[in-house]
Amino acid sequence: MTERTKAQRPATQIDTTVPHSARIWNYLLGGKDHYAVDRAAGDKVCEVFPGMVDITRHSRAFIGRVVRHLAGEAGIRQFLDIGTGLPTVDNTHEIAQRVAPESRIVYVDNDPLVLAHAQALLTSTREGATSYLHADVRDPAGILAAAAETLDLDQPVGLMLMGVLGLVQDEDEARAVTRELLDALPSGSYLGYNDGSTTDPAYVEAIRRFNAGSGAVPYTPRTPEQMAGFFEGLEVLEPGIVSLPHWRPEALPFGEPPRIACYGGVGRKP
């Protein structure tokens, strides 16, 4: 085991004294799987930036649109979803297997609470497969090796990096992680990506305060231009890297703000 792997091996015990991004996200989405420390951290962000709830909702809706496109029009039957978060409704496997029951999905997260819930809730159709890896995004080699037990990495894969690269502070490292994952996937694979952006000063300030005072893993918003760098070498699908409600929008029950401080897109590996 290398020193890098040792340093990045995720904890297997739930720490209720430190907020975790997956549990904060679950709280902001109206879920039930969080602790007082997560609620306090989420409330502090919303005090500075009430639009955070819109970001969580539109991020979730964006993921659904991306998976439906990949499983439908693009014909993808395998998904590697890194930074899964806590299971809610319409998870990646549910959407993909609704379109194509034979779809195979591997989820990856490093929160022990996600592990506990995933083992109970992330079931699969009989025709397909669903598995969960307790791992850190900064260990792409380990993720790929374990994912190969469920996925055929010689066939196209939909790589989902939704809201997780912001947890890798160093941009060069974040790009290296993305590149290592994509390099291992064949032509015809796709990257679906989103993250918080620097386009709204109120959001940036809320995240700055969160990073300074929460004790959680810091989160790093990036410019749309920096985000575009993760798609280097890919064919970016229309409409490009945009504020999430503007990526192939559909009618949403909570309305559609003109722009939110979260950008993303989809790219195909030639």
C-alpha cells in the first residue's frame, strides 16, 4: 500500500462531531439522514446564501436529466457514480434501469453513513447490477480496480462526477484525477460533471465561511473556465458548460431560476 493510498483511505466509523458534505446535502434536500452538526453547517450556509436550497434541487434534477440522456439517447449501460451522496429518490441506478433494466452501476463515496444506507437501499433489477465502493475520489486507480468487478471497462461507461471535484482543492490534482479516470475508459464513454461556481459572490462568501468554520472537508468553487478544463479532449454536448437549469431544461415543480451558482455539462470521449 502506498503512502498516498494510506492517506486517502476513508474512515469506516461515522463521526457525528464533524459535518460531512453528503449529510449536509441530504439535509438541504429535505432528507432525514443527517446529524445536528450537519444541520448547523447547512443552516449557516443558508443564512449567508439562501439560494443554496435551489442549488441542491437543481443539482439533483440535472443528474436525472444527464442519466436519462446517457441511458436513453446515448445508449450507455454502465455508470460509475463517484461522490454518490446518501440515497434519496431517483438515484442513478433507478433512472438508468428504468430506461434500460440491464444497466450496471457502481457508486463510490467515502462517508460511512452512505455505506450503511447504500448496502440496504441501492438494490438492482434482476437484469442489471448495482454495487457500492467505500473509497475516496483521490484514489482513481483503486476505484477503477474495484469497479472492474462490476463494470466491463472495455465497454463505454458514463462517469459521473457530480459535486465531488470541489472537494479536491488543488485544481491540478482535480484535473489529474479526472484524466486518470477518463484515460481508463474506452471511446464512447461520457463524463457528466457539475460543481459550485464562482459566478455568485454571495455563494462564494457562504462557502468561504463554511470552509473557515465548519471543520468539514473544504469545498472549492471554480470558474466556468476552470470547469471546462475537466472536459479537455472530450466532445462537449450542447449547450456546453452552463448553469444547471439551462442544461436541456425540463419543467420543474419548484420553478426555474434564471441562473444558479452551479455549473456543469456532459462530454463524450472520442
